[in-house]
Amino acid sequence: MNEQKLNTFSHKLEGEISLPETLDCGQSFRWKEISPGKWQGIIRKDIVTLSIEDGILKAEGVSDEEALINYLDLKTDYVKLKESYKRYEPLKNAIDYCPGVRILKQDFFETLITFILSQNNNIPRIKGLVEALCRKYGEKIGEDAYAFPTCEVLANTTVEDIALIKCGFRAKYILDAAQKVYSGEIDPKLIPAMDLEEAEKYLCQIKGVGKKVADCTLLFGCYKLDAFPVDVWIKRALNIFFPEGFPEDIKETSGIAQQYLFHYIRTSPQCEELRAEERRLRAEEKELKKKKKEEKESLKA
């Protein structure tokens, strides 16, 4: 059980941050709104509750105030960054829709495992799998709260045991990731000195980790801001808004720009037609797979 002395503190915000836009935009999966405007999540072994009122961030359950400020990336000048992005109309529209997005500086191992779990999944299911993993392997830190499991704990279990949380094919990837991090074969301390391509190749040594999961881990778990995760949403956004490629002059912080675009295309009313088209394409793909399976089975009969 967590016996650290926990604090309640207030912090005057100098730049814009929205808790729902930041905590529920697909970069972290352990936050939930417990009452209007009040969000609760787990950071390492702290059960943290956050709210914002009149430009003041209020935090409860925090063992290290400076660590929370760092986690929320409150020292980065997002005003300056957003101004540089707004030269491009699609990014301006995205930022106008969700101006309070910030990149969270999360734990490397937790980020790696959660994005392995994210493969071919939607956000509600990812949250459920992460919670199940924590309940099964994490340290109990509250009445109904569990820390994220350590690499040591996961490295010493089995694929069959991990699969009991119903994560399917991802179980073997989780075990391999945990074993490689625990053994030191994958060492997050080495990543800051690597360029993006080198870091991506380094993480892709882990079974089941491709470029997208590697980039998510690098952006959200290592704060490599030039990491640019491309999933189906961003791929569609790039095809529509940036058919000639993403702007080179913001490449160094393209990961932040990507997050505005990701949240915008997934949730804004302006992009509802795009989402409807995506749903239609997915339904067609699912139907095609079903027909191929039926054809294959009929040939066996």
C-alpha cells in the first residue's frame, strides 16, 4: 500500500490546458471524469484528482508537486507552438477546436505496454484491458486502485496467464516487452541520445512493436516530440489535409501538432462526415473478411 505523504496543492496556470482534451484524447488510458470538471487517474503510485477553476489547477493525492507539473508539461510554451502551427489552416481548425491539448510525459514502460494493448482496439476497450492488467498484476494502492505493474512482475509471468485478461494475441507481445525491459536489452535511458529513426528501430526489436506503437511510446513515454504516430485517423487526416506531406518547418515538434489533429478528426462536429466514411469503410472491410472466411470454410466442406 502507498504510504507516502500525499499533498493537495494549487498551481496558477500560465498557459492553456484542458483536462478532458489532454487526459481523454487517446494518449493515456487511466483517467476518468468522476464528477463534472473533476478527473481522477493514477500516476505511478499516486491516486491523483485534478480540476481547474478560474485558471488555477487544483490537485489532490500528489506525492511530488514538481513531478505532476512535469507530467502535465506545464513548463512548455504551447502558445508559441500553436502560433507556429496555425499558419496551416487544418491545424488552425484543429487547435481552435481543442486548444487545451498538451502532451503528457508518462512512464516509459506503462506507455509501451498500453500501446501494445491498443493495437486494433478502440479507446474504451483499451481502458478496460489496462485496468484488467493493473488489477491482476499491479500493486494495490487504494480501496479500488492499482498501480501499473512493473516490468519485473510481468517478465516473470507467462503468456497463458497474461491472456486471462482477454488481450488475445497481445499477451505474447506484453511478455516479450516486459522481459526485454527487465533484462536491460531495452533501456529507456539510452533513448534520449538516439535520433528518431534509431529509436524506432530500437523499440521494434520487441515482438509485435511496429512503427506506430514505437512512435506512440517515443512521443508519450520518452517526450520525443518529432515522433509522429500514424494510425487510421491520422492517415486519413494526412490524405485529406496534407496530401503533399506534413509541413517540414514544424517537424521538430510534429508529435504535438499530430495530437491536435488526432483529437480534432476523431471528435469534432466538423469531421463527422469523415468519421461516417471511416465507419463505412470499416464495415465493408469487416464484411469482406467475413465473406472470405465463409468461402474458405465452404471449400473445406
